[in-house]
Amino acid sequence: MKNTIVITGGGTGGHLSIAKVLINRLHDLGHDVIFIGSTKGADQDWFKDYSKLQKSYFLDTKGVVNQKFIGKFISLLNILKATLKCINIFKKHNVTKVISVGGFSASPASFAALLIRKDFYIHEQNSVMGKLNKISSKWAKEVFGSYSNATIKVDYPVSKIFFDNQKIREDVKTIIFLGGSQGSVAINNFAIKVAPKLSQLGINIIHQAGKNNVDNVIKEYKKLNIEVDCFGFTSELFEKLNKADIAVCRSGAGTVWELCALGIPALYVPYPYAAANHQYYNAKSITDLDLGILLEQDNLNENLFFEFMKSDIKSKSEGLIKLIKPNGIDNMLDIILKN
């Protein structure tokens, strides 16, 4: 039976990447898909004119958690107004199911689904559940995820291309530094610090420095006379990832599981201000298995990094590949579409 399904959530690339995988698969299965996100964050960049959507809506909402008292009140009022808009959107399109991928963008459609009793599902991407998902999960039909906070555990929804290019990394010939599209000053500084020794070892460097930092980082590499594939943002990040043998990166769930799928061991540097410190626990779930290392950004250590590079990268790569299978999205949608 053909459904009209709402995918909601976003704000950051981690949430939006899951939304995209869901949208693509539902579209391929012949269902009509609507995306509901926010005018804030990166939602519009991803889905404003996305061809696999029947319609996209971007509502005037933003997060509540980090606001001061007046800001919280205004944010809650905007969410209430947006929730009423979502109820009208559901009626207009005869929406049958709503799937939240989390993030503040998901608030209005999630609350609307609960208020008018639409089938409501959550994909929780992180090892520590976000505040919105904690609230709405009490009434969700199921919470899917790759950690123990899910009611149904599924492999993380990683795009098929990652599995199609899966390979065991054996020798460290290329390293990628990943700070996300906004960049990470801590990772950028660390990359520049270790670059001379990496260059001496003949190791190629790929570096995502972030849109606001890339020019300064390129200047630093030029001072060192080191040739680096350095960029701020690219739509071809997969191709750059696939060239790497190890990574230094933040530990958002999407990054962690995409690197697992590609078999790339990593030094994880969790973003210290992530809600409930979830990036730390995302990384810890991997490093507890001795498949990578975790260093907080105030404790980045060159010696530990180079020790990691000299470790058994092959066995770590093999272990990472075993952690994830390519059927997570289908297992999740099989359950949703049968209900």
C-alpha cells in the first residue's frame, strides 16, 4: 500500500544524513515523502529542492535547551505555532506515518503526530538520547537505533556506497582530518602540529578544515611547505574518505558508523559541548573494543597518535567492518511499513 510519510528532524549533518537515506529508500519503494524541518540549521541546504520529495516545509523553529529564559519562552511559542501548522500539513497531504530523526527541527511534526495520533517512529542516532526523543519516545510506536537506548536495534542507516567500497585498510598511506563542514579549531591545530612528521613519513594528508577556517589552515600548510588536499566544504566527501586509511575526527554517530562501514580506524576527538556529551559515548562504544582511540580535545597527544598509527591497523579495520551490515534501513522500514 502506498503511504504518504513525513520525515522530520535535522539541524546538523548527522540527523540530515539519516533523513536523506530514509527519503531515498522510501521514494524508491514508491511512497510519497514529505520533509519537515527548520529554517535554522542546514535543513534547507539539504532538502529545499530535493527531487525525491513530494514537498518540503521549513518552519521558524530553533532549539530550546541552550536558550536563556526569554529565549526559551519564545522558542516554545514558535514550536507551538509550528505544531499547529504541522497538523494542517498532515491533513492536507493525508499523512499516514511520521518518522523523526531527532534534532530541534523535529519538535513540531513530532508533537503534531502525537496530538492527532499518527503512527510515530523515532530513529535515535546516538548512544545518549536527546531531550526531544526522551520526551516523545514515551508515545512512539518504536525507537530504532544502534545502541541500547533503542526498542528495536538496527544497523545504522549508512548509504549503500560505503558498503560497495568497503575494504580492509592495512598500511597507513593517507590520513584524513575531519572537523565537519564548520570545522574544528582543535583538530585543525593538531593536524598542522603533526603534519611535518607525517610528511617525513611520506603520508598523504586530506583535511576538511571548515568553511570559516580553510584559508588560514591552507596558509599554515604553505608555511610548512607541505602539499595537502585541504578544503572547507565539499559535496564529494565520500571520495575523499575512501582514499584514507585512518582518520582524526569528531564522533557524531554518522561519522562513526560511516567510518566503520569503510573500515577506517580513527582517533576520535568528541565535540565537548554536544548534548549529554553523546559524542564521547559514541566513540567509547568503538574504542572499548580496541578499534580506535579516544582523546578529548584538551588532551590531544602526538605520541599517542603516532603509537596508534603504528598499531595493528589491519585488525582494527577488520573489526570495524564486522560491526555494521548494510541492511539497517530496510529492517527499519519493513517494520514501519507493515504496521
